[in-house]
Amino acid sequence: MLKKKIAAVMLSAAVLAAAIPSVPAMADSQKVVTLGANLSEDQKTMILKYFGVYGEANIEMLTITNEDEREHLGSYIPLEQIGTRTFSCALVNPTTSGGIQVKTANLTYVTSNMIASTLSTSGVTNCEVLAAAPFEVSGTGALTGILMAYETASGETLDEEKKEAATQELVTTTSISDSVGQAEATQIVNETKIQVIEGNVVSADEIEVIVDEVAEEEDVTLSDEDRALLVELLEKIAELDYDYEEMSTTLERVQENVSAEISSDNSSESSSTSDSSNSTSVDINIEISNDSSSSSESNSESSSDSSSSTLSEDSILLNTDDSALGEDVVFDATDDAALEGTTTDTSDETEAASAQSETAAESETAAQTEETASSSDDSGLEITVSDSYSSDGSSDSSEDSSSDTSDTATEAEASQAEDSTDVTVDDTGDTEAAQAEADTEAAAEIDTEAASGTQIISVSELVLAPDTEEEDDTENASVPAGQNYLTISVGRTDLVAGSGSISLYNLADGSLIEEIQMSDTTKVVSESITDLEVLADYGWTEGTEFRIYLSSPLEPDMSYYVLIGDDVLTTADGSAAVQPSLDAEATSWQFDTDSYGIGLTEDVNGITAGSTVNGILYMDTSVSSYAVIDSIIVDGADVTGATVIDVNSGETDSFAFQITFAQSGETEIHVSYYDTVDVSTQQLVAEATYTVTVK
């Protein structure tokens, strides 16, 4: 039934193409450009030239900040995946018909069909969109700018619930694509959405049946998590008011595009598998299909689609200056006509075909090269620079660089084949795949450093505290509450506090608790690490600790997330810096606090001997009845007697105290928490320790 439905979709799209030769813009609309806030002036110029609007006076421009992305995406995407910088840009042109047409450049994770389908969920019916970045980014942040640009250009305020559903759809699609591929993920999300909206399905049970049937029909296995995400999305869509007739042009086009892409990929895989199984001969016409007589059915369909484009001559998708973005740009579009003239792999295939004609051994090696490249393309994706939500894996975006590597490797292997006919095809393919991956990673590293203009100091080189992610690998690991500072340690002494910021968030609701500028000397202090044991634990010979003081101590039973901004640490001359937004190995910084803890009002000036400071104790009063500061140890010697603090009301889980330090030195304050079992029996419930250097 589903296959027939797809066929009907393709037919209706063809009829639509013949019926609508042009797509007029809305009468009261104007083109609106959104630019990522972290673009340099040269990068902004590059984008505007690519959009074909550089120098135009009647173009309205909006700046999209990282805060905008967090506001739109934070409910569904972890803050650490949104990142700290915004580079995605968009040009939006509302139209009166033709559905949603999209062209992307340098977006390696989000495809044009993903954006089109997602925009339809947001309530957009007819629109042209260009989405781009000056270098490769994931693209999941592009949706924010597109929606803001559309509302500005059209004068229409989109329904907030539908915009939330659109964001949820993007997250769901990208999650599913991690395991099944981009086209397959787009297909299953789009097809299930079509059936729910067109059939006015509202029952949760019916939605689950639709999901399972579509997955089975398309031979896609969904993980339990992805299935739950998709069902939840469709249940939300079912609750909203959608008119399928308004959405059909876009949804059917998307379904046609991804179906053709999957069919083409499967055909290519089948051909490659067949060829690799023959150890003595290779059918070149199957591998290289530039000759029209050997074109596959899917290629014929693609050619037909391109010739029946619904784009008008003045469409923004047809008037881009693709050369403005330089070489090796990843282009994608919902209409093949928008890709005419862009760089594709056709030249690579032609060169491979020429190489195959030299000798039978060379042909076999080249066939293996093609198979390896095909397998690499279908394996997933690798995000070179993520301006937002991202996932691990290898990338379709590396297709161009992989092809270049494959060509080089093909020539080398062909030469080897001339010297020896004893070639292990599988090993050759594996070796080339590994080399292609290594070269791609190296190119990505060069690109990111070129984009930043400085040497990147990886976040993985830093020691962040507090941190509970690796504490004995135990579930629900936590740190004591009460501490009023964070620390960043690094195994070098040439770094200083930079111009970036550290932001502390409540992980549960995404709310910002405090943002601290590293240049604020009243909040940030650094000192060399001289403790040999500490250096030995880190595996360093030298090091520096940066302490960032908070306005309020860490509260009990909380989940925190710390966002590290670019340039929080730099060399004095700026030649090297911590830049998480351009760091492929950037790690998240999050931690949980315990119900118990102790804190002092310590600041950058430190605590001196003889001074009295305020403190706070945290405890779970449902379990504990009182706390005891039972020891104060200075440089290994006990200098105080026990101090008992009773909790009378039991209505609070924190209380204040004061403490006067009698002498300088490394001071350790130890607290024990007890529960009174009966009149004569006390049971130790928890302990907490606070260590401070008294000057």
C-alpha cells in the first residue's frame, strides 16, 4: 500500500510541475536575510554574494545570535550540542504557490528535504529558502534564522506550537538519521506525517501502527528510543490543526526526492556488491553511468525531475553565485535545477572511467574504489564544525574530499596492479577507506583552524571541576553542594584568561543562572599548579588552575551544565585559544550536586588567618536531624573542637554559620550529618568536606 502511495506522490508532483511554470512572490513580502552573529565581515560578504543580494538596498537583514538558537532549540536540544557560536545564514522569499523549495550550501547534517518538511510543520506553506554557511557546519541551527526571516518577510506570526513541533521534528529526524541514514530518516518521518495529517489520525494506537507499518514497508529498523521520539512527534502533530491540501505540494515533493535518492543508493550498492564479488572482471557500464545508454532508472527519473522544474527564472534558488563560497562546497536542493552548474562527483567518475580503460587490473581496483566511496557516503556523517545540535559519525559532507582522496588512491593502486597481479581487493578497499577517512579528518582540522585564525586548544585537554561524568562510572554520581566556584586546569603555563565567558545553566529547564566574563578580575583568578601530586595525577610537568567564582553557591539536588565560550583561555599573543565551537573533540561539562554539602563565601582575594567568614550547610532534613562540624584540620593538625548545629524546625535544607580561622595553611573543614534513631542512638547519614587555603 505504501509503495503505491509513493508512486501516486510522484505522479502528482509531475502534474504539479506541468501546471505551475512559475512561482510568484507574495505581494506584501520582501526578501529577508539572516546572518549568524559570529561571522566575520569577510564571511558576511561571502554569504551575501552567494545569495546574490550583495549591494542590494531593499534587503532586510537580521542577525541571529546563539541566544536566539537556545531560545528556539533549547527545549529539545541539549545546550552543549547547540554550541556557543552561530554561523548559519538564510535568505527567505515567501511565495504564493509551489510549496517550499530549499537549497543549502555547506550544511553537512541537515538536508534541503529535511528543512522543507520541517518548515511545513511550522505552518509555512509556500516559500523559497537559501540556507548556507561560509564553511561546513551541521546546519541544525539554520531553522531558527529561517523561521525568524519568514515571519519578518511575510508579516505572518507562525503558531508557537507548530514552531515547537517543527523543532521537535528536526531533532527526531536527525536522531533517526544517526542509525538509518539521512534520506531514510526523512522518508519515514515525512511519510508517517503524511498519513497522520491526511488521514486525520488522532488515536495514539493508530499512530503507533502507522509508524510500525511504514518502518516495515521501508525496511527500516527503529531503535526503541527513536520509535518513541517519532510517536511523540506524531501525537503532537495530530493535536494541531493542519490542512493537508496546503502541505501536499511540499510533502509529496520531499517524499519523491528521498524515495529516488534511496532507490539510487540501493541500486549503486547492488551494483558495487555484484562487481566486487567478481574477482576477474568488472562491468564498467554499471559502475560509471555517464553514458546515457547505461543510465539507471533512477538517473532517468532524476533527469526527468530536473527538466520539469517548478522554479521560476527569477527564483532565488537559481540565482546564487556558487563560486562565492569557494571550492569543495556541499550543495543540496529540493529541485535538481537549482544544482545545475554546482560541483558534483561526475568529473571524478569520468576520471575513474578513463583510468579503468587502461588495464583489467586497473578496472578492478577502480571499481573497488567506487564501492569504498559509496560505502563511505552511506555510513553516516561527520560534522566538521557544529554551530548547534550535532551527532557523532562520518559525513556525507566529506563526499568531495573523499572522492579526491579516492582518485589519488586509485592511481596509486593502479600502478601497483601493473607491478603485481596478486592484489587482495577487500584489503585494498579497507586500506583506501581508512586513508580517505584520515585525509578527511586532516582536512577538517586544517579547515577549522583556518576558520578560527588561531591554533585550537581542545577542551579535551582541560580538567574541569566539579565534574561527575567519570566518577567511578557510577549512576547518579554527584558532588557536595555549597561550593561557590568552578575550576579549569590546563597542563601549560602560557595561557591567560581570555575575552570569552563561562555560563552556568540549570540543566533541568535550560535557564541561565549566571554568565561570567573571564576578563572579570573580580570573578576569575589563576595560579600555577605547584603540587607535584596533583601534576602527577594529571600526567603533567606543569600546569595552571583558573578559578571562576560564582555569585551564589551550588545548590543541593541540582543538575548543572556549564557552557564554555570561545576564547576563555588564550595565549598572550592570541596565537592559540580554547575554541569549543571549532573543536571536534569538545566535551560537555555537566554535573549533579548532592543533598549534602558545605560552602564558604570565598572570593578571589582568598581568606586570611584571623578573619571570620560566612558559611552554609546543606542537608536532607527528611533523613537527617542535625549536622556537626566535627573537625578543622590545618596542614594535618586538628585545630578546633566539635561544633554542633541543631536543626529545630526541619523546614529548611540549608542554614548559615560563621567560622573564624585561627591560622594559615591548607585547611580542611569536615562535616558529619546524623539522624537520631532514638534518644541514645545517632546514625551517621552523610559526610562533606570543604578545603580552602588560608593565607
